Amino acid sequence: MRVSGFASGMDIDQMVSDLMKAERIPMNKLSQKKQLLEWKRDDYRELNKLLTDFRNLSFDMTMQRTYSQKQVTSSSTKVSAMASSTAANATYTISDVTVATAASNSSSGFVKAGETLDATKGIWEQRNVFNSGDALDNMWTTKTVTQSDVTLASDTTSMKLAKGAVDANSLTEVVVDIGGVDKTFSVITTSEADLQANQVFLDENTGKLTFSETLIAGSTVKGFDYNHFALDFSMTIYNQQGTAVNQVFSFDGTESMDGVISKINTSNLGVTAFFDEPSNTFIVTKKEAGTFKEATATSEITFEGLFLTSVLGLDEANEQGGDPAQVTINGVTTTRDSNTFSINGVTFTLNEYMVGESAVVTINNDTDKTFNAVKNYIEKYNELIEKINGKTSEAVYRDYKPLTNEDRDSLSEKQIEQWEEKARSGLLRNDSILSSGLSKLRANFYEPLSGATGAFNQLAQIGISTSPNYLEKGKLIINETKLREAITKDSASVMELFTANGTDQSSQGLARRLRESVGTTIKQIESRAGNTMRTNQQFTLGRELGEVDRRISTFEMRLQQKEDRYWRQFTAMEKAINVSNNQSMQLMSQFYNNG
């Protein structure tokens, strides 16, 4: 902060400010130049985005699928079909349908009479409700768990082990460090109510430990090993290729029947499991209908593990379904592994049985999709050249320079917007890159396709021509009736007109020509205006911006030096005036005293 003008009575701050305004005029011009360069760069990049979108669309227009879409109709909902672009136009009569069925297996009677299996509780916890004899004991796998030291954060009488379904025989005592002294607690499993001094009750089902006394905060339950019971089993199915696919499932004993079913259903095995509590029935069904097993296999689903085979009682001999589909197509009866199968690029799906009736499936060219694709392409081209023509012919308002910060302070938001709209107008007027790119695009439309094998070799023959209005600067117009007729008459020739892959430009399809031309323009623009992935030193405008920034930085240092010099000069003046005033006061005082 500077406080001045006390001696001279002048507004030094304002005087220095006014002097610096004059000094800043060259700086303002540099800032305006920087703003113009940034606007020009952004305008280039905006157009480059449109060009890139059109190049991507041109690539899509070189693909066969764009012109070979098929329309499929079925006279009955009992049969549906889909056709690939390579499918031939044809009619299929489908009759005498026997749909394929999915293989399934089920079991019941594995719960003791008078007992109920709760699907939400742990299986090990409910082991006594199963009617399975020795198999129940033998199905468990014992796994060892290493329990780390646990330091108690607060006073408590209990803690929880990492695993439940604990083998009580593997844990006989627990040692706790209480205030630096180890205390041993004997493990009991009968009941929490039976706890005596220096004992801890183990809930085998959940793994919860309850001590006979309160353990103070900071006590450490020392680590130990113990065993818990786990459950493993597997299933094997045959996929559509006839390959056996095996999936192993592993669970802790605390897992519920709902948890087991959830893991089966969310696996990639391709089966669905279901447990019906009222009837205590367990059901496993393949998701894919049909038969895919090997000739030597006896079932579509096989089971391994005592829990499935002995406890739940799933028997592969009880499998139901898994039958192939049978259908008559154009008078020929055939058997198919599943309800979905393909013939000559057409994928049929048998939805329901059909006896004594038939469905007619018709495959034709989808004229509408091809027409819409071509129409959309031409419309996007018109939008592109309209935008480029607009930029290259924008009016230039030379009296409207980019606003300085001082200018903005005196204008409203609306006025700033209107001013800048004119200030950045015409930055790409008559731009050589854009003008050259437009010329190449237009030339691509006029040149016929050499070596065409179909009925059409130029756009005018399919109803696409240049607008006769020269003010529209090369826009294309579409005769929709003529275009539809061309697609219906010879869709392959229309496709060739856009997609032909010749060795030179004249023998290339329109979409390929435009893609290459647009790609060249994109590279030229990136060389001049860069993109978000390039540094300023990698493109022309970026280097110009870097130079302007360097000059601005240098000029700012000079302005600071000049401002400091002005203040030193005015400060010196203030001091001189102050000295003069003091001398005058002294002279006046002497004259007054002598008088």
C-alpha cells in the first residue's frame, strides 16, 4: 500500500494509474492477440470434432451390415427368427414342433419326520434335522484356521472367532494377557449358563466365545489354531458344444441353504437350484433346454459330493427332461439339440409346441434400414459442409477487438456476449485448409465409380444430386422415391457404390473416398491447431501462443519497473515539496518573531 500526496495535495495514485494506462496499450494488444489465437484454435478444434464424427460415420458406411439388413416376419408367435446380413431372401414353413426340454433333477425326504429345515440358518447348525445317517458326518471337510492376537478396545465378556461351525475338540483352552499377566480359560461347549471361574463358553455354531469374567480394555486374547467344518461338492453339465463343464462349490459350515442356492445360481455353470421348504424338495434345472451330453453319458447333470448324493439324495437316474427339439422345415423333419438353431444365416427359436398347424417365416431385405442409413449419411454431410462454409465465409468486424478487463467492467453480460460474438467472427474466413478440404469432398461426389459391377456407378443414378442453388455451396438433395427404388432393385449395387475397395480413388466407394479426404483434413488441422493430447510446441498456433506468452511475461516485468520508477519520481517530488514547505515555515516564523 502506498499513501501519498500529503505535501503536494495531488492524487498521485490516479496520476500513476493514468500514466500506466498509456504504458499498457502495447500489453493490451498482446493480450488481444493471445485471445484471438485461442479463439482460432478452439474454432479449428470444434470443426475437427465434426470432421472426426463424420469420418467415423464414413467407416460405418463402408461396412456390409449397413446395407444388408434383413427383415424377418413370422406368421405365428410360436416360432421366431433372426437373420444375419448374409442370409438369403427365402420363405420357411415350420410345422409339427416338439420343443426341447431342459434337464432337471430333484429329491425329497432328506429331512427327518417332524423336523423342518430352515433355509436361512447354517447347515451345520441344523445337522440333526437331516435324515442321512453316517453320510452327514462324513461329508464335512475339516479346515484349520489361525486366529491372530486380538487386543480388546473396551471392557467385554465376549469375542467372535473368524469362522463358525467350530470343531470343539480342536480348541480346549484360551489364554488372555490381562495387565501383563497371562490367564488361561478352559473351553466348555455345554451351555453359557454352566460357566465357572476361569472358563470360556464356545458356541460351536457361530464361533462366539463368552468368558466367565469381564476382560478389561487393553487385554489381549492370544492367538491360537482351531478347526472348523466346511462343505465341498461339485456338479458337471454338458454345454451346447457337448463339452463337459465342471464347477466345484466350497462353503463354510455356517452357510445356509439359501446361501448355497445363491452361489449355485450365480455361478457360470448354467443351472438353477431351488429349495421348496414346505415339501423339503431340492431341485436343480439346466438353464439351456435340449440334450448335449456325450453318447456314453447317462445324464445331462452329474453330482459329486456326499451332501448332494447322500444327504440330499440327488440321483442321476431320476433326471427328467433333457430332450431334443423336433421340427418339420419345408417338409423335412429334423431333430435339433435345443430350441434355438441356425440354417443359412437364419436363427430360429421354437417357443411352443405346434401340432396340426404351421408358421411361415419370411426373410427379405430391410429396405428401410438401408434407406435410413444412406439418408442419415447425406444429412450429416450437409450439416458438416454447412458448418465449414459458415466459418469460411463469416464476416470480419475489424473494429471489434477482444475486450480488456477494463472494458468488461463497464459492460453488462449481454453486451459482452454480443461484442465477443463479433470479435471472434471471421477468424477462419477463406481458410486454406478448410477451403481445400471442402473442394476435395465435393470432388468425391462428382467422380463416377470406375469398375462398378452393378447397375449404378454414381450417386445421381440412385437419387442423390447436388443442389442447383449455388448459395447452398454444394449441399446434396435426396430424391427419396428414387433412392428407395434403387435399394429395392439392386441393394448390392448401392452398397458397392459406397463401399467398393479399389486400388485408386476412382475405383473406391464414396464412403471410402470421403473417409480418406476427411482424414487428410483432420491431420492438417491438428498440425495447425493441435488437440487436447498435444503440447503447445507440437502445433503452429500453440507455438505462436507460447511466443505471445513469453512477450507478455517480459512486458509485465517492464511495466512493473516503469511503475516503480514513476512512484520513485513522485516520492522524490513529495520530499522536495515537503522540504520547501518546512523552509517556508521557518522563514515565516523568523519574520514574525523579528517583527
